[in-house]
Amino acid sequence: MRSRFLVTYDVADPKRLRQVFKVMKGFGTWLQLSVFSCDLTEMTLVMMKAELAKVINAAEDGVLIVDVGPSDGRGMTSFECLGRATLPPEKGPRIV
């Protein structure tokens, strides 16, 4: 079963920031600046965390991962956008 996660990050170094963005593009949908929506299984969540851990400096950078619920349940309706619309994440499997 997939759950929807909101992932946001604050990375101090521009090089690491670009690397984190590239990692996240493989796991989710870019919503705005340093914010992604990701529909992940338990295994892909572990893989994403491992890839991010390779890139960030834990003393200087931070990644916040929020589980908003099952992709087919509450997770599907948990995002609301005011102002410029953000496209909802694509439903279905993602090739990482």
C-alpha cells in the first residue's frame, strides 16, 4: 500500500541543495521550491531516506517527512492550494 508524504527540506549548501532536488525528483512530484509530494511504499520510503542521507550534512541540513495518509484515502484529498494552483501528484506507480 502506498502512502502520500509531504517532504520539505532546508539545505545550507547550494551543491547539496541541487543533489537533494535530483534525489527527490526520482521519488515524487515537485510542488514548490523545496517541497515535494511523494506516493511511496514502505520500501521506497526507506530507499528515499537512504538516498537523502547520502547527500545531506546532518549537522547543517534538515529534511522533514510528513505522512498524510494512504494515497487512495485521506492522502488524496489532504492538499489544498490557495493562489497559483499546484498540480496534484500523478497517481500510480513511479519508476525510480
